[in-house]
Amino acid sequence: MLNLMVLLLASAATPPPYPESLACAAVTQAAAELAKDPITGIPANPEFDHAMFWSFATMDAARLAGMSSAQAEADQKRERAVEKALLAADDAAARARLAACAARVPPTGG
């Protein structure tokens, strides 16, 4: 899991603009849902870590844009459903978005 230091460092930085953060949150959350263990229901790492990072970034970006957390959550839910269907269908563009967003998550240091 993301360690506390990475979360603190990430929260100190300005997140990418809301649309960009939202896109990364949606695709990484979709990947985490698809990576859930069928028995425990827990997403595998690193998918879960990436989804958490981008979820926090999206909420920060929403706050900076003057949006409510409820609107940001609704946007993530809607976009995640779209991305989940695309990833499940092995859409090349969705896989490329996922890889690009995952590459932007800071390393956890172990």
C-alpha cells in the first residue's frame, strides 16, 4: 500500500487539473475493480495503490476547482464504469491510459 510519507508528499503538491486527475482516477479505479481477488474482494497491488493515489489527487483537484466532493465522487463513479467496460474488452486506448496514469504514481519506496 501507499505509505503515509508518499501520501503526505503527494498532498503537498498541486494535483493535475481536474479533468486529467479524473481520467486517471477512473481508469485506475476500474483496473483495481477488475483485479479484485474473487474470494476476498480486495484489489491486487499495485492497482489498489494507483487507484488510491489518483482518487486523492482527484479530490484535491476538485477542491481547487471549487467543486463539491459529492460531484467529484459522482464523476468518478460515472467515468469508472466507462473505463471498466473498456478495460474488460481489452481496449488498446484504455490500456494505454492506464499505463500512462500508473507511470505517474510516485514510487512508494518498498
